[in-house]
Amino acid sequence: MSGRLMRPLTEREKEVLGMLVRGDQNKQIAHALGCTEATVKVHVKNLLNKIGAQNRTQAVTWLFTHVTEILIPPKPEPLPPVVKAGRGSQSGWKHLFLVPTTKRKRQG
């Protein structure tokens, strides 16, 4: 079974996959969708080809292994580094949060 889809599933294929998860037979799926069993078989065949599964059980397994990718979006790009405020030894995060810093005594 492949990981990423080369072509996205159609809405109808998603519906069929949901019914496969419930364990519905082709006849039940056809009745629910208002189409023929032959049409359901075409949808199942297309679905299996797209996800790289060889049977209905593998299709359901595929769904459960990829459901997090469907429900949880990928992590956003990390934020760019923050430019330090101030100059010299006084620069740093403390100034960004308005936390006072102690000044160094000058020697000599």
C-alpha cells in the first residue's frame, strides 16, 4: 500500500470508503447511494487503485494508518529567527520582554 495519494479521492470514493469501514457489502452501499452494485464495484476498484490496496481490508487499514494525516494538518514552517534588540552586551531576549538587565561596571 502506498503512502501518499497520486490522485485525490473523489467525494463518492470517500463515501464508499466510509461504508467499507462500517463493513457494508456492495449491495448495501448501492442501496445507500442510489446506484447499482456494478457502479459500486467501479468505485471500490478505483479507490483500491488510488491507495495501492488489493482488497477492502487493506483499504480500511490504509484509512486508519493515514487518518492522522487527514485530521491533523502538517506542522507549519518554523518562524524566522528573531532579530536581537539593543546593542553590544545589552542585546538579547531580555529587552524583548522588557526585563531589566544589570549594567556592567567599567574597569579602569
